[in-house]
Amino acid sequence: ANAKVFGYPGSRKGTKAAFPKVRVVLLIEAGTHLITDALMCPYRIGERVRALKLLRSVNESMLLMWDRGFHSYQMVNATLAQAGQYLGRVPKNVKFPNSQNLDDGSYLSWINPDRKSKKKGATKIRVRVIEYTIETNGELKNYRLITSLMDLTLFPALLLAQQYHQRWEIENTIDEFKTHLLGRKTPIR
């Protein structure tokens, strides 16, 4: 019954995975590690598609942070429609032309609608872009964030860059959920 609903993960040609697999997508509060919403779906459905459904639990008191795999016009638009704010990493291949330099080193740009959204009459949305580099173990790593937080006094670029890295706290929650809360040595897979 589980295999019928959730399906199997991919495997090498000529083999079949031993167990069906479910995809779980979580909305987690970074400070308290509270899971505020969750969706289970067939494994074949990607996280990006399901993450949009979790926005039902976002409100005006929240700052939604996401990693570069979740970047999309739809994510930005849906977050704003819920009156939430966002701070999300974007992939390096996505271009944001600089329309106005800001005093803290960030700049204003636009995110354009995807084809599906454009057909529905969507228009481009103003974003603030923050670019910075972090050196880790002698290696430089470039980051680029977009945000709806436009007030430079309340939300300077350096503060947002520092706070973005709190997003990784959700990985601890996932680790606790999958491994430690189980109370035995075999992780939940």
C-alpha cells in the first residue's frame, strides 16, 4: 500500500529499491526548532512544488528563509501574498540587474515572473539583492540573497547576511527528528 501511494526512489538500472520512500517537506522555526507545518507526499514530487503549499502557514510576523534550491518567482509572490517577508539564497546562474545601489552595499533589482505566472498576468517584483563572500578553511564562497526587507536602517545587509546563516538550524531539527528522537541506533529513512 505504501509503495502504491509513495513510490520508490530511483535505483541503478536492473535493480529496485528495497523500500518505498516518502518525501517530507517541513516549515521549521529556526530559533526554537518547532515544526510549524509539514507535508508528506509521493517521493516523485519535488520539494520546490510542495514547499509552496507550506506557505499557507506563513504570516506577517515571519521572515521566511530558504536555500537556493527553493528560489522562484512563485515563492516570492506567494510569500508576499501571505503578508510574510523573505530572505532567500539564489543560485549563481540567476541574474539580477542592478537598478539602484544602496548605501550598505546591497542593490535593488527585479524578479521576473516565470512563463506560467506571466500567462496569468503576473508582473515583476522589486527585490533587494545582497552579495557577500565568506572564507572557510582558506576557500572563498560567494553568497547572493534576495529579500523583501527594504529598510536599510532596520535591516542592513551585514545583519541580514549574518541572520541568513541561522537558516542552517533547521538541519539540526531534521537530524533530531530523523535520528535522535527515535531513541534507537537505526535512523528513520
